[in-house]
Amino acid sequence: MRLAFNFSAIISGILFGGLSTLLASPAARGDVWAFLHGNPTPLFWIAVLIAIPSVLYALMLYEEGGFRKSVAAVAGIPPIVAEARNELEKQFAQFLTLVGEQLKTSERHTNALDLLNGRLEAVTSDAELRAIIQKLIMSNEEYQRETADLERRLEKAQEKAKELKQRAKTAEKLASIDPLTCVANRRRFDEELEKQVALSHQDETPLCLMMADIDHFKTINDKFGHRTGDAVLRQFAEVVGTMVRTTDLIARYGGEEFAVILPRAPLGNAYEIAERIRNAVQSHNWNNPGTGELSLTASFGIADIRDGETEIDLLNRADQMLYEAKKRGRNRTMIWGVGV
């Protein structure tokens, strides 16, 4: 937690401390004054270019809860995601360093030009004039070399940032998927259920939660082995996936238990979907090399959202219905408040 907080503090210090120092300098105040009088200098525009990403980054922290997420990362975000984000943040810091170098280069060049301009007023001979012109040419050449080098480094930094951003997205996606069944994992399920419950209350729309469990799954593992059990879990997830809508979220809740979040689905529609899945599981050809066909069934429990109910309340009621389906003989669908 301390490391995550320190990073946010460092970045904020670089952005706003550096910007404040820049604007507090006499040269910058002179640029602001020149801008107000319609004659901005190059240094002023460089300061503006630094200010824009500074403000945008601050807004990003505010909108996305950057400090809160940074602190929570240590406790809840998987290492693969944290690593990708850290690399992206380091690249952002490098980008700020390059922009700072560009600023210093421009300031040195401006100072050199001012110095030469002052000497021009005191020129008394052709030799002095040629010497000043020669220094001016050398100064311009040096500035062009430094600028070209910084531009190349900035271009590489931008390319690296794009690559890291894509890696972060991929890592985030992988961290939310169950590696065995390729459906959402428990972490992703918890986040989505909380989100959908809030939306349901806000928009006053229906929301149902379906819990599903493969009947006698332990017997499959004991009789045929865990490799067969894993194959059954993958096929079960595939069967469920063919029966639900694209707006629904399928998740492996734990072991052989799955959950399906059904946004904007009335209780009757959720029941129909559960029954389609149940019948598909019962009629599915569960081929298993070396052991022949397997005969499988599944049990389902469904609950719909109630006024003022939390995601935990909804989950508990759906889980109670799944338990009731098991208790009444399995291979059935139970709905909260309805005997089916």
C-alpha cells in the first residue's frame, strides 16, 4: 500500500510541482505577460504543452479513482495487471523527463539568441559581425541536433507507451478470466454483480441471478479422474454460453458451481433460460475418450433483485434456491418464492 501511494505522490509532484516551479520563474511570468499583450514567446507555448497533459492526468486520477485504485492494487489486483500498470506508469514518467529536457533545450537556445542579439547592438567591425553570425549558426545546428534526438526519443517513448497500454489491457482481461473454462472468474463476477445491482436500482430495471451446479461432480472426479472432470467443466461452460444472451455474464463461481448475471431479464425469462440450459446439459453428448459417454445433469437456483437489496442479498437468495434444487432431488430449477 505504501509503494502504491508513493507512486501517486511522486507523479503528482512531478506534474504539479514542476509546473508550479516553471510558472513561478521570472522567465515564465514574462511569457504570460507577453501572451496577455498578444506577443507569446516559444517558452510560453512549451509551458502550455506541459500544462495540458498535467491537467488531463489529474482528471484521469480523479475520474478513475487513481489513488483509490493504486492503494487497492496491492490488496486486490492480480500481479500481472499490477506489473503492466507499473511499466506503463514508468513510461509516462520517462515521457515527462523527455518533455522537461526539450524545455531546457529550448530555453538554452533562447538565452543564446538573446545574448547574440545583445552583442549585435555593440558590433563595430566586420570581424565581430562574422564571429556573431558563426556562433549563431553553431547554436542553431546544436539546437537542431538536440531537438532531433529528443524527437526520436519521444517517438520511441510513445511507441513503447502504446505497446504497454495494450499489454495492460490484455493483462486486465486475462486477470478476469477463469483459465480452465475461459469464462469470467470470481473477481470479475463480484465486480459485475455489484455494478449491475447498482444499475438495476438506478434505472428501475429487472435483474436476475442464476446459480448452477453440476450434479454429482465429485463422482466424476473420483471415477474418471480430474482430467475428465476438467473437460466436463470446460464443456459445461460452452453449453451455458450457447444458451445465454450476449449481455449476460457467465462466471465460474467455484469448483463445479457457475453463476450467470442476467441484466434486464424478468424472472420468467430467467427461468426459461435456465430450463434451456438444464435440458441442453441433460441431452449433451459428454464424450470422454477411454471411458465412453457420461450422463450429466445440473441444478439451478434463480432470484430476482428486490427494492433496496444488495448484491450479497441477491446472491444469498439465488444460492438458497440452488440448495433447494439439490435438496429436492437435483436436475431441476428453483425460483425464489415459487415452487417449480
